[in-house]
Amino acid sequence: MASDNSELTVHIDQDLCTGDGLCVQYAPSVFEFDIDGLAYVKGPDGELRTAEGERVDVPSSLRLDIVDAAKDCPGECIHVRDASDTPVAGPGADD
């Protein structure tokens, strides 16, 4: 995993989302369901980011929760990346 002080972003691939909800349980301030039953990321303003591939910054206090959500996601749809766009957790990451 990236060093503890590097910035991370997260996004969800809705085409792969199973609507299981583990991510919402891990970090409800970052993930939320929309009316379509799929999970989306939320910005710091609390608004859902529904544009395809839209990323939000991972709050430093939630780094572990976001990484765990990506690792445990049954749809393997949560992408966590560092500042250099390298996968940290989720698809493409060295878990």
C-alpha cells in the first residue's frame, strides 16, 4: 500500500457494482446508494458523484476503511489509486 501520507482517490465502476453495500457499511461518508441500487462516491460536500469514473479524495481518517472496502467488495468495482494513478486497492492492485 502507498505510504500513509500520500493522497488517495477512489471511484466506483457502476458496471461492476453488485449493490451489496459493504462499501456503504465501511465508509458511509464516502459511499452511498443511489435510486438505481448501485453505490457511488460522495464528495466532501456530501453530493453523489454520478459521472462515470468520477473520483473523490479519500479522507486520511478513512484510508483503511476505503482500502478494506475495495478489497472486500464482491463486485471488485472500487478503485483506490495514489497520486501517481497507481492502483492501491481494488482491480489492478497487488493485494
